[in-house]
Amino acid sequence: MPAVLAAGYAVRYGRAQARVLADPSPARVRAAVGAGITGLPALQGALTARAGARLLGLAVAGAAPLGRRLARLISPT
């Protein structure tokens, strides 16, 4: 499970970073930073699950979609 959570973070953040490499416009850079910030709960959940607290790790990772939803209302950067 920790690997799945970490992979989810890497895919989401990696896609945003790849877009910046293709087009380093300010809007893309801002979006990549936002993807990193709003994805941090997934990464923290992976680390927590790896440390042995799997249910807590899932709960922390579950905050990532909420963070993305809130980022539409208020910029995370």
C-alpha cells in the first residue's frame, strides 16, 4: 500500500513537471507547484503507512482530493 500511495503522488506530480518541461510558462509552473502542494497528503500518507500505521496513512492520503478541491477556491501557492 505505501508503494501505491507514493506512485500516485509521483504520477500526479510527475505529469505536472513534464508539462512544465514542455512549456515553462508561468501558468504551468504555478500549476506544477500547486500539484506538488496539494499532493503532499498522499506522499505523507505513504510515509506514514510505510512506518507501520497503514490505516492512519490511508486517512492522511484521503485528504489529497480534498486539498485539490479546495485549491480550486483558494490558490495553494
